[in-house]
Amino acid sequence: MATANINTKMLTWARERSGYSLPEFARKCAVTEERLAEWEAGEQPLTFNQAMVFADKAHVPFGYLFLIAPPVETLPLPDLRTSDSRPMQQPSAELMDLLKLMLQRQEWYREYLKQQLVGPNPFVSRLSVHSSVEDIVKDMRQAMKVGLYPERGNSDDYYRTLVNRIEALGILVMRQANLGHHTRPLRVEEFRGFAITDDYAPVIFVNHADSPGARLFTLVHELCHIWIGQSGISDGDARNTRQQEILCNAVAAEFLVPAEEFIRLWQQDKDPWWENLAPLELHFRVSRWVLARRALTLGFIFYEDYARYIAELKAQWQEREKNGKGGPDYYKTKKAQISLPFSRAVVGQALSGQLLLRDASVLLDGIKPAKIPDFAKELGV
């Protein structure tokens, strides 16, 4: 069979970019570790089919394997994550591919809204990074018509309510835990969320690989980015020293747990300190993760206390996830992941013949063209 005249140095780059060790990637390609090592060392040629499988498993375009040197990949959004004076690591293939998909959706929805003669979104850049936390929180609450905190329900209910209220303002909310398959997880250690500001089609993304309790904070944090008109990728670190992140963290904290009320209810003599959290959870209807974060920002606990407690919550959640039963069916999952107004717009355009089914499939994260009518039923279109 014909061999592919590729640059074997690109093989190692592609594998490492995808985050796989040599043994892991050998299993994905159904070859021995020795054969994979020979390919990467240039000691054994690849057939075109083998090279195409390699590129597919590494999630890179086939043509990349013929390049003289790896392409320089830069994030298409401002990187607002904590650096601690250290250079940020190369973005993962999952993050890069996710950003490309979200930007593609945002650009399509922008043009769709213009075709529908919808005007610019009034909530983008409504205030600025120089606005006060109090002013931003008050304006966001008024726009969404929500009070200081819910009177019933729990953190998950509050999250769903806020997603619906945010989307009613014309801001798309996307959320998922992987890039279409569990073998391509989104790492919380890399990012918790991001915001794409746009005059017509602003987008919020929440990393659902994070624990449910943390997602609510990320949602409001990214909403603040839209409000002040600044796109960016966030990690939600309480130690972040960037001006935008300090502001958005403070807005999320005050929006979810008003300081004045929290201070009044916090009991300093409780030992251990986390015994405060159960009654506060019932009062504010937010998770213990958010409450511990608020206690940290108000100086009631040290960062080490907070980090240790959050690590325990995360371990407990991961254990529950591991022992949990199967989730909702495919279409319900897609409905929960992809913004509802966006999904309805894409499906409506596809079923009316104004958008090719194969293009709709790409925008809907791989729902097969023939299955789009089934997804339409789930959406009520």
C-alpha cells in the first residue's frame, strides 16, 4: 500500500497536543506501543489509511501531518485565567475546538438575528469595568426580575431559573462537560467558563465538568463579563488579580449571597466553621461551594480552609457521579447543553429549507441530519 510522506515530527506533536501518553494513544490507534514509537521516530512508514486514523484520533486535520513545523495556536478570546507570573500552558485540543464551535454558533446566530430584523442587544456593555459591584448587581437583578435570593427550591433550581432569565435577555447560554464524547472531557483545571461579547449575539459557556454547586457562580461571573462588554476565558480562581476577574468574582458573590445578609447570619463561634453552611444553604438557596466562597471573600475563613473544604466537596461529587445511574436520553441531553433559542432557530431554519441539514448538524454538535426532526420534537418546534 502507498505510504504517506508525512513529517513524523508532527506525529509526536499531534499526540501530545491531544493529551495522550504513548501507551494510551497506541490503544486508540489499535497498534502496539513499539509500532507507534517507530512511527514517531520515523523508523516505520505509515500508510495513508494509518496516517488518516492517526490524525482522526489526535483530533487534528490530516493536512497538519505534512507541515514542516507545528502551527502556532492562539486563543481566539482574551485569556483571563490565573497565571501566578508563570506562562499559561498550551491550550488543550478540546478547549481550542470548543472555542471554534462556540464562535461558529455565535456568528451564525448573529446573522440569523439580523435577517429577522432584531436590533442590537441592550445588555451588552450596559455598564463597564469601572462600575461598582453594587450597581452591576442591582442592574442585573432588575433586568432578570429576580430578588435578593430565591424563596424556595435549591441551587439547581436557581441555576435553571437564571439560565432561562438570561436567555430571555437575548444572551445564549451553552453548557456541556465534554466535546461530544466522554473521551474528550473538558478539564475544570483548564477553565470554568467563558464569555463572548457581541452587539447582537452574546454567548456564555459554563463548563459542566465542574461540580453542580460551582456552575451557578460561573454562570453569574460570565454574565458580568457580558454586562461590562469584555470577552474572556475564566478559571474562577479566587486569587486572580486581573481587574476584570476581581470585579466579576465580586459581582457573582454579591449577586448570589448578599454580603449584608450573610454577615448577619454567619456565626463566628461555630466550630468547625462549615457548620454554618447547612442553614445558610436553606436560606440563600445556593450550594455550599458558593457559600464557602463567600465566607472566603468576606474574610471569615482562610484560603487554605476554603481549598480543603472545596476539595472534599469535589471528591464527594465525583464519587456520586461514579456510582450514579445513566442520565437522560440523547435529545434531552442536547437540549440541556445547547442554548434553547439557538437550537430552535437552527432547527426551524433547517426544517424550512433555509439551512442545509448537514450545516445544521455541525451547529448542533453532530446530531445526524436525518435525526434533526426528532430533535425538533424534543424542542417543541
